[in-house]
Amino acid sequence: MKNVLKYGKRTKFVSKRGGGLSGEVYFVKHRKKRYVVRSCASLEKAKFYERLSHLFDKKYFLPQFLTRQGSEVLYEYIGGRQTRKKNESLAVIEQIGVVAAYINQVPARGAMDKRFYNQLHELATGQFMLNKKQTNASRRAGLSSREKIAPILSADEARTIRKVYQYLKKMTKPRLVLDINDLQETNFRVRDGKVYLVDIEGIKPRVRGFGIAKGFMKWFKEPKEQRAFLRGYSRVASTAFYTFLYKDFLDLNFLLQIINYRWKLHRWKIGIESYEKNRALLNVIIKKYAGKIM
């Protein structure tokens, strides 16, 4: 397998349907066989991917880990088809629920509130901080990382959102675990009827079920699809945690994130309408709990 990394012909993965922001994924062809390599920015990241592969090795929902050389990680190539944005089969959706539940069983460490508070601060001040991946994306879009951006939220709005977050967190007592941070159709493939999560980068420490918010808002919009996902999840772990309060907590986190990301990375091409719908959804949650945080 070391020869694959050394002599294989590489083609950089460029998604036509979103994703691929990291720029670390390459297809590799060697002796008429195809592979996938992640050329990571750091050795620490590569080792994290390797640990994840070993951790879920017997669950068979990740591409098979083949080897790691330094900061490069080699996997099998998963053929088949990408999951569909619309009209995906309920059987496939149920399998995705199973995958999500297995990942959520792994406890994680981290500062649960830090991401939310940082994103809230950025929206209230216009002082956006970009990580390396976001900086590269911003440069490709022709934006300056030093550009001054007008705040989207007033100081009063930011304080109210923070209080609602604290209230919902207190009421739901979320746990920090590994989670599918990016639950969308571009990150899964189906081969011979079996579902694979091909974007290992999407597994991150988050509050349990964080990805469900995006999955249900952007992908599994129909009640029957959501029921299928939760049915699959319940085959591995209880879904009792997913109450109405907990759903609002997850949605609050996701909506603030998507407003933040879209404004600081994509405002140049999608404009103000890109976040107004999500902001309206955010306001619905805030108004629901306004009387409870006074």
C-alpha cells in the first residue's frame, strides 16, 4: 500500500454539489485499482482519522482504512452511487440513522459553548475570525480576510440569543460526543445496498445529535424521512433525548452557525437573502422562549 501513495496517479477531488472545502482529498489510481487518499494539513489530523477508522472498524460504515504514511491516509474507494438529495429510499435513510447513532456513542472532550459564543460574537460585532480552511475559501472567492463586515445582530439580540441558549442547555443537559457534523447527501454513498459515510472529516466533537438539525432542515424534510432516520437511530441507542426542547436547542445551534458561515464566506455571491430565511427560523425559536428567560 505504500507504493500506492508513492507511485499512484493522483486526481484532486472537486465536488460539483458542494463539500470538498478542505481540499485534502485525492483519488489515486495504481495498477488499475482506485483508492482515496487524504493529504492532511497536520500529522495530528491524520492520526485522528486513523483512530476513527480503528474505532469504527467493526461497524463497517466507513471506507476501509488501508495505511497511513505521515500525514497521508489511504482508504479504499467506494463505488456505487451518492445518496440522493430528494426521494432517497427510507431503507437508506434508516441506515444513515444507524450510522449517526454509532458515532454518537463515543464521548468527546471540548468546550461545548465556545463555538456558539464565538459565532454569536462575530455576528454581533462584524469581527469575523477565519480558520485556515475558511481563509482559503475566502481568498478563492476574492474576499479579503481583513474586510470590515457590518454586524448582522444588535447587542440586544445577541444577549437574548445567548440567554435562550443557556436556558435550553440547562433544560436539556446535552452531552459532548462524536457526531456527524455535516449530515448531507454529498457525504454518503450506497454500494450494493449498504450505506457508507465517505467524509470522515465530518465526524467531530459536538453536542449529541448536532448534525440532525441540518439533516432534518436541509435533507430529510418529510416526516416519513425523519421517522425512518430516528427508527434507524433507535436500533442502536434510545432517541428519548430528542425532545421538542432538545430539537430547539439543536436547531438554535445550527441556525446560528449557518447564518455565520454564509455571511462571512458566501455573502459576495448569495447576498442578504441567503440568511434571512434562516434568521426568521431563528427568531421563531427565540420568541418561543422569550418569556422564560426574563
